Amino acid sequence: MAESLASVLAARPFSCALSSGFFGFFAHTGFVRALFEAGLRPRRFSGSSAGALVSAVIASGTSPLELWEELEGIERKDFWDPGLGLGLLRGELFRKRIHRMLREKTFEACPVPVAISVFDLGRMRTEVIGRGDLSFAVRASCSFPFLLQPARRGGRMFIDGGVKDRPGLAGLPDGEPVLFHHLVSSSPWRPQSSPSAQIPQREGMRALALAGLPRSGPHKLAAGKRAMHMAYEATKRALDLPASETRVVDAS
């Protein structure tokens, strides 16, 4: 009988990569909570955008249950701060909220290593941040174009890490064992045939994609909270299934 995904993951240390996805931090939180409750704790995290948020918060020492409870109580007013600039929201409330969620405030102090992908607007390329202020890196990686204004530092502007690194894998060394949580795109402007919507292939990586999750957003936070619960239950089921390189599980 084939080994379960949980058994394979428990056999040796692995890293965890969390993809970008509009307000996908709800689903990522459900996914990571299920991992931890199964006794599966990644040795390293990486992520883009929504995946950067969850990767950073968990790597800082905040538990998945604490993050879950934080997201259960979040309201739009907690991060909604419109202002003039290259995006609807200034992002200051969002950064303060992230700062509050973080147990440790810098990359160097995190008990688990973490790498965050951002997109440098000036150089037009992905950059991986792995040192310094953690809340700045998350704020930068979550700067969804035209919604959140770019993050600025040292004369440079950074936006959503998912622009060029949707999987959030750029910060992980090639060849190491990785569990990748792929957020299935439900964006109306990204066709399912788009390369960025596909599950990437990588040596040593196992991917889990949860289909059928409701699409969230700043005006659909209740849908995000439902997605969190659905992702949690679907991940628990997936961990008991036979291990495969890519597994798509219906979460609906």
C-alpha cells in the first residue's frame, strides 16, 4: 500500500512554499494549521503575496491557531486606508496589522528561516528578501497593483511578489524537499491556461492544490473565512491520501 502524504513528509525535513493569490492568506492559514496539527512543521518557509504573509507570520513564531483567530476577527476597517498614490490604499494600516501578528519582527530573529519574494519596479525583476524588517517585506510582497500602493525603501519601489514569482519558490534552494501549496486561480483576468496559473514542476517538490474554494477580497471577507475552514478540512483529508508529486483535492 502506498505511503500517505503525511508519512512521506514526516520521514525527512522539508520546506514549505505558499503561492500568491488574491486574499489567499485565508486558505494558506487553513492549510498550515492542518500541517501543524498533524505534527508536520516545515524547516523553512517561502512565499509571495498572500503566501508571504502566512509564511512570515508562522516563521516568526506565531502559531497557526493564533493566526486563524486573528483572521476570524478581521474586518475591512482594520486595513482600509484610502489615500492619494499609485494605489487605492496607503498600506499603513495593513503594515501595522502585520506587525502586530508577528511574534518576532525581523528575519534574523525568526525561529524558522523565511524568504519573501517581491517585485522591484525599477529593475523589473523578482527580488528575494531574507533580512531586515519583516513587516516591510510582507507589506511589499502584498502590494497588489492598484489596490495597495507600492512599498518604498532606499529610492526603490516594490510591489506584489506574485507578479513574476506566483509560486513563491524563488527563495528556496533548488533540489531540496518542498511541499508547495498552490492556490488555484479564480481570477477573471487570468485564464486557467496561463503559465502562471499552472502548478510548477520542480525536483524534490510535492504540490497540493485545493480546488473549489470561494474567491475572497476586501469586500468578501466572509468568503475568505469560509475558504480557511474548507482548506483546513481538505488538507487534513489530503494528508491521509497516497503521496504523489501533484495532488488536486476538491475542497468544496
